[in-house]
Amino acid sequence: MFSHSVSFSILLFFLATKSLPILHWVFEQVISTLASSMLRAAFIFTGVLSLLHQTGALRRYALHFAENELSKIMNGTLVTLSDIEVDIWRGRVIARDMIIHNKDRAEWDWESPCLARVGRIEATV
């Protein structure tokens, strides 16, 4: 009979004017519980994130993720990085001391342990 937006508008009107006190009380309790739960979850998430940052776990995960993705791009060749900086605000990633290891060292005449060594790579995301 009524569309959802009209029904919801009527319900909000009754809640705003406190015409239905029981409905207003229930709505207030639900919103209060939802807000406090979301605030509690935000505090817990922030605490866990700061703990992971302080222990260096986030940096190690970023290094591991970057090395795995670079290895996939280079057909499974081992790639190592010494350090990585991720600036989400500016959309910048800086990788330092990247080494591309020689995958087929035994099959090639070239006996070098690495194919390439790059001092610094800066990329924008």
C-alpha cells in the first residue's frame, strides 16, 4: 500500500515527535546499544592495530606480502627486500634494497647469486 520510504518517514515522524513513547524508548535503546558496541569495537580495533604496529608485525607482513607479489610477477624467482615504507595518506610505497636472486643458477653459465640489486624503488598507488 505505502512505499518503504513513506512508511519509514511516518515512523521517523512519530519517533521525532515522541507520539509513540514505547516505540521511541525501544528505538532509543537499540541506537544506544548499537552506538556503544560500535565505539567499543573501534577502540579494540585501534588497540590491536597499534599493538601490531609497535611490535613490527605490520611491517613484517607488508614485507612478506610485497616479496610474495614481486616473486609472482617474476615467475617464482626469489625476491627479497630489506625495508618497506607504506604511506597510505599520500599513496606512496618505498622499497629499499631489493635483490632478485638467480633462480636457475646451476643451469646458467652465470654464477652470480643475484640477477639484480636495486637500492630504492618508489611507487605511487
